[in-house]
Amino acid sequence: MKMGLHLIYLACLLTSVIVAFIYRKDLKSRQLSLFPYFLLLVFAQEISVYLYLLRHPAYSTGLIYNLYNPLNTSFFVTFYYRIPFNSSVRKLILSLLIIFLTAIVTTFCFIQSIHIYNSYLSLAGGFLITVCGILFLFNYFKLDNPGEEKKWLPVLWITIGLVTFYPVVNISFALYKYLLAYQATVFGLRLYRLIPQLMSIFMYVCFIRAFYLCSKKR
């Protein structure tokens, strides 16, 4: 079951990559043009880690995910920064990103080794993405323009996936050390891995829906 769930997660991620590339010409007008390449990079990382861990199960992935966290957070925060009707909150979005990246650099240069996974910074990154998603939702429902609402509907689906994924996953990040120390499991699956994988499946299904909607005529 453990391997099966992980393979489903990887399959959903790969499907989102394929669908994104199929509709890549339609993504530009919704500021989604970089998603195919970013998701491809995420898939390459996840499949590489998965295959390596099959042969080296004791290997620590701390370095990989400590590097992935600022990249992932910067990608989604920049994405929301570029949404035209988010102009009123752009300064806030940019300020929060600068504070987050400063915390990343300070932590790994002066406080903790970058080879040790930092769940608190992952928690902060997820919180920042969630804040940006909520700001988008607030501005989206203020549009009061059916044409604009329909145009940005794919981004609404992206946001649904993100603001559902990160608050739930942040619970596992917040409890990461406790879950790891006590090896908390459900049906033999470790909770700190089970929760992110289940929520990732939901998020990538939302992404697939968003990319498909981009191909529909306005």
C-alpha cells in the first residue's frame, strides 16, 4: 500500500506535467506559462529521490527539500505577484517573500546545517503560499465581471488546490519532529509522508483541471 500510494502520487504529478505541456500555448494569458517546466522539474526531483531511496532507504533527503522549499515558495509567490488584479497587494506579497528568503539564508548560514530538514521553514513557506492564495481569492471575488471571472477560473482551480494542500500539510510539518520521533503510522504508512502524498494527489488533480480549462474558449 505504501508503494502504491506513492506511485499514485507520482502518476498524478506526471499527468499534470503532460496536460500542462499539451495546453502550454493556452496557459500564457493566465500567467501559467511556466507551470509545465516547473512541474517537470518537480517530477524529475521526486522520481529521482524515489528511485534513490529504493536502493538507499537510510539516505536523508533534508538537503533536497531544504533547497526545494525556497524555490517552490518563490515560484508560487511570484505567480500570484504577476496576476494583474493583485496589483493592490503586490507590495505586501513582495515584502513577505523577501522576509521569507532572508529567514532561509540566515537559518542555513548561521543557525542550522542545510543538510538537516527544517520543518519550520517549510511551515513558513506553506503559510506564505496560502496567504497569497487567499489574497487572490479575495480579489477574484471582487471582480464583478463575468468575462474576467471566466478567464481567471483556471487560476481559481490552482488556488483551490494550493489553499487546501498547504494548511493540511502544514499540520504534518508542525508535528514533523513528534511524528518522526514516535514513528506515527496509519495502516503501516508514516503520517508525515502519508498526509503530503494524499493532499498532493488532490492538488495535482486541481492543476490538471485548471490546465484543461485554459484550452476552453472564453
